[in-house]
Amino acid sequence: LLPEGPAQIVAPAGEYSLQTDQVDIPGTVRFSAADGYAMQLDDVRVDLPGRMVTGTGGVSGIVPAGTFSADRIEADLDARTVSLVGNARLR
């Protein structure tokens, strides 16, 4: 539950590593939120200690201002920033 309303993250499966404290999610991860944000990303790694999320298999999504896509996404959960890396397109 986010301040703007409910959000949902759906993934086929994930693998947690005790050694690295990271979660690897092969395949497609879908995120949607009540405020109009949605994205689909592939091959995701969640670095729990670093509070970073990366998707290296491509990303596409919708925001209230339009659509976006890129080869890779990097999200800093503490800073609440998202970077689109490689062939970034915004419409």
C-alpha cells in the first residue's frame, strides 16, 4: 500500500542468496500502481543491503506523462530515483 493507493508486483519466481543478500528474478516482473504508473522489466536483481533494483533484460512502462522503454533500468530505493540506461525512449 502506497500513499497514492495500492500497488502490485508480480513475478514468476525469485532466488534469494544468503551470501550476497540479493534476490534474482529471472523472467518478467510486472509492477502497477493506482496512480497510473506501470512497468514491465526482465531479469531483475534486488540488492537488499544496497537498496537497489536493476533490470538488465529491457524495460517498458507507462507513467501519467506518457510511455518509456530502455535496455536497462536502475532504481535507487532510498533516493527514489529511476535511471533508464541504453536506448532510452520517452514519449
